[in-house]
Amino acid sequence: MRPDFLGATKLLNNQLHLLVDSHAHLDGKQFAHDLDETIERATANGISHILTIGCDLESSAKSIAMAEKYENIFAAVGVHPHDATEINDSALAKLRSMLRHPKVVALGELGLDYYRDRSPREIQRSAFREQIRLAKEIGKPIIVHDRDAHEEVVQILKEENASAVGGVLHCFSGDLNMAQQCLDLGFYLSFTGTITYPKNDAVREIIKEIPIDRMLVETDCPYLSPQKFRGKRNEPAYVRYTAEKMAEIKGLTIDDVARVTNRNCHNLFGFGSVDQSSKIAYQIRDSLYLNITNRCTNSCIFCAKFSNFVVKGHELHLDHEPSVAEIKQVIGDPTRYAEIVFCGYGEPLLRLDIVKEISRWLKNQGVTVRINSDGQANLVHGHNILPELAGLIDAISISLNAPNSENYHHLCRSTFGAQKSYQAVKEFLQQAGQYIPDVTATAVSYPGIDIAACEQVARELGVKFRAREYNELG
């Protein structure tokens, strides 16, 4: 039976949201007497996969043996900075051989530790560089340990072109500036149960500020137990507490965090599976979003669909534009959701007739309906379409994104040109309140967008304003 200490996040069908523990140390003596039971507890508590990490040649070999024994365990091999004196040509040759094992998905953990200084710093630096070069040679990502060595870790990652293979800063402890530098290098950031500690506001603030599509969750067990078990041995089942706290910080559900972080693990390490079933209708928090077209009036320079179509772990690349019947089928019972939102990776009002028909069906069932739009529908259709939305739409969010036409065209690259498109967006915002009860102008917090100036324009237009997290469609 599942222990009752992890019963807080059950689905309606009594299944826990599956999670991945992306960093564990299961080879140590702390698990020598109950490893099977530890793994069984993890599985019973919805942990689908565990990545166990090597810290030296011996623990790396043990991690591989464990991955061979257990289907849901994968391994990383490497030499920790504490053991950096172990790195020589022979050790690198052994790691090179280990890295070719089919269940070894990364090189790590490697890095710098200037807190304990168990190896001379110059040797730590050399071992760090040598292992990055080996990872690039084999083509596998790295798992980076950083303690009190933030500037040098980033410097070496840059100098060694570690972005060629990517990886993760595990148990991230740097500041927001370092976090952004790591994200710019293409790295993920991973967080442990320490984010549940009452005095760890600094790390929680970083989680709040960075996009979840670049985060992982981990235990680093047997260390760093979450607050509820602080002082006791940590284990993979407890990664759920980290995920729950991350959900609380980001204003998401545990299901959102599980879906996104699992996909991140899959993208980085190649294990686990990705849910491809949510292309048309996808849930974030308690809202259901409808992705009815990938076409758009704009080609915004900040739009993530030019690199991929993933939003909060959902794959939104359509192979066709869904019909009314298809949309209704994937919605199912709409009363289960707080609201239904026309959004997705495209401009929904390009399909005005579909929006009206689905909205009419939803309103007949008492469901709240919202639209996220670029505000150029009147240009697209050649007339004012807002009266057609009266009584069907409860709220609309319109992307303003710039305080003037020049900036708008630079950022959004409308097919209608600079002056015409921006003026149409402002007029749409001004007129929308006559037909839709709740109207909000939005701007993406993308570098170069003057959020304060956009808010001032919204105020002059008499509508509410919201700054949206970069790459957020909600």
C-alpha cells in the first residue's frame, strides 16, 4: 500500500501525478539495507523514473549496475569535485567506456566545490574542464555541482563551450543573474527539498522569476530532505514535496509541474515519455485552453513556436485545424473547468465562426469563456467583429506589447504593417469593452519591451493591464 505521508496530490481517479527524481545517490550505504523497499515506495508514490548519480569511479560503476537491475532507474557517471584528484588519463578512459552504456544518460556530477575544498581548487578546475571535454566528445549532457564557486562555474562553462552538450545545474544555489546566464547557455536548473525550508526565500524568488520549462526537480537523496523530514534520510518518494512547493510558487498545479519537468527530463536525458495527446485542448491550472489554429497575423520575434510548439509541457503543433466536432470531443464536459480559453499557438479569431459556435455551446452550459488575441481581427475580417462576440465571451486579453507603432512592428512584425496594425490593436482594445465585460491589455516581459510604457498606454485606453511571463500563453 502507498504510505499515507504522500496523499496530498491525488488525481480524481486516485492516481498520483507521475514525477521524475532527476538526481539521487542510491549507491551509498544509507540505502544498503532497504534499497528495494525505497524504490518500491518511490514507485508507489508516483515516481516514474530515478536518475542515480556517480561521484567517483566506484559509485559510477554501482550506478550503472543499479540501472541494469531496475527498469525505471537510469545512471550518470562522473567525478565530483571532492574526488577531483581521481581524474587522470586512466580515469577518463574508464568514464569514456561507461558513458557508452545505453542506460548512462549524462556525465556527472562534476564541477567546483569551494565550500569544503576537499580537493585543491586548481585540480578541481582541471577535472571540471577535462570532463566537460569528454562529455562533448561522447555527446552527452553534464550534471554540474556548484557550491560557493558561482562565477568560476559559469566562466568555465562558457570557456569550454559546454552549451554544445547542455546539462543542468543541480541543486541550484546561485543568484538570479547566474540563473539567467545558465539559461542563456541552454542549461536547466534543478531544485531540491531545500526550497521548502522556511528561510530559503532567495531560491524561491529565483523559481518565481525563471520559466518552468527550464526546471527540474530532484531529491539529491540521501541528503537535503524537505522540511517535513528534515534531519532524516531523504529518498526519491519525497521529490513530490519539492514539486508541490514549486507549483505553489509558480501558481500552477502539481499536474502542471509534473508534466513540464518530466518533459524537461526527457528533452535533456532522453528517458521517460512525453504526452502528445493535448494538441487541441490542454489544461493549465484549472483552465482549459483551446488550440484551434497555428496560423497568426503576426510573426513576433519572442514567439517560441519558431523553435518549438511546447507550452507548459503541452505539444501544440497541429497537423490540421480541428473541426467543431473535434473540439467538442476533446473538451468533454466543459463544466469541469474554471474557464475555457481560446489561445494556443495561433490567433484564434482567424477562425471567427468556429470561436462563435464553440462559445455559444459553452455559454449554454454556463461556462466562462475567454479569448487571448492579437487584436487585429477587424483588419483580418474587414469589419468590426466585436458585436458578434457579445454575450458569448466573458473576457478577452489583447496583446499590446509596445507603447508605439514602431516598437510594435519591430517586435510583432504584423502582415498589416506598422502604423495600421498598432492602431487597429488600440481601437480593438477601446471598443472591446462595449461588448465584452472584462478587457485586458497584455505585454510579454521580453527584453526590450517597456512594460511601464505599455501599462501607461493601457491606462489611457481605459483597460486593465497585465504583464505576461515570457513564453507564457496563459
